[in-house]
Amino acid sequence: MPSYLQTAKTDQIDRRLQTPQIVEVAAQLTRHILGAVPDRLTHSQAVAARAKFFTLTVAPEDADLLVAAAWLHDIGYAPELRDTGFHPLDGARHLHNIGWPPAICNLVAHHSGARYVAQALNLDRELYAYPFSASAVSDALTLADQTTGLHGEPVTVDERMRDMLKRHGPHSANARAHPQRERYIRAAASRVANRLDSCGVDRAHQYIISTG
Ligand SMILES: [Fe+2]
């Protein structure tokens, strides 16, 4: 049984997760929630596409979990979901409130090293209502996000981090969290690269996840 099923709360959720439709349900929900924020929707769709490629690096039974979480990871940017203003937390809370299983909520809460930014924002206690698990799935989700630009274009980890620092500014929580967060993202990228190696994916096809 996939690990995320063991923590599912209700029969209803169990039934949903046992069907391949979880990815389609996640895609539909994201399209609905981010309909008013088209750039975020384009980005999310592209992150889901890259996550699909990275399913090579996770256990087969976790593939749908990864792609569903990739679709949903940025829904916290929707204006109507805004509560704390920290999108990983607002997104995870919304998913929890409408009955999505903990495995999805936790991945959304912690995508791309959100825990380091939460600390800089003094929101770490709130964020840890959703525990972080270091896993091949959390690595793949983070790298899918960090190799996809804001308009869905492919970018390297270096380009993505440079753009993020420019957008948020030198005094932002993102900038304060950057030293630790960057270490985590680069380490996740190199773990995913090693897993792709083990699957026989040529390094020539991995330029996008190069970490410089
Ligand atoms: Fe994202």
C-alpha cells in the first residue's frame, strides 16, 4: 500500500486515492482556483508536466501523488485563499479544510524549502501543522518547481533562484532564508540527478537541473 494511503483519513479519500483520477481532480481544482491568476496556472501546469518526467525517480505507487501535488502546489496564491499571505501555508490549509489527504497537504506546505522562509516569517509553528518528510517525492516536487519559470518556461535552478531574489528584494524573508534554502534546493537537485542516472537518463538530457 502506498505510504500516503496509510495516513488517509476517510474511506472517501481512500477511494479517491486508489483511482488514477487523483491527478485529473488536482488539475481541475487548480484550474478552478487559479483561473483568475493565469500566469500561476500556466506555471502550475508546466510544473506538473516536469513532475511527470520526474516520476521516474519515485516509487511507482507515489507517481500520482507527485503529479497531483505539483498541480496543486501554488494554489495558495489565489486571492480568495489568502490568509497568512504565505502561499505554501495558505494552500495547504485550504486543501486540508476541503478534505485532501495529509500526504498532499504536507507536500504543498513544504514545496521548495518553504520551511526556511516560514522561519524567517515567524510562521514555522503554523507550517509544522503539516509535517515535512524528506523523500524522493519531496525532492522531485521541489526540483520540478525550481526548474520551471513563472510563465511555465524551463529554467535552470540558478536562473530560478536569481529571479526569485530579484522579485522579492534583498530585505525579504526569501532573501533572509536564502542561504539555508539554497543548500536544500541544490542538494535535492543533486539527489534527483543521481536518481535519474540510476534510471539510465543521460546527463546530456539533465542540463536543466544542473546546479552550476
Ligand atoms: Fe511554483
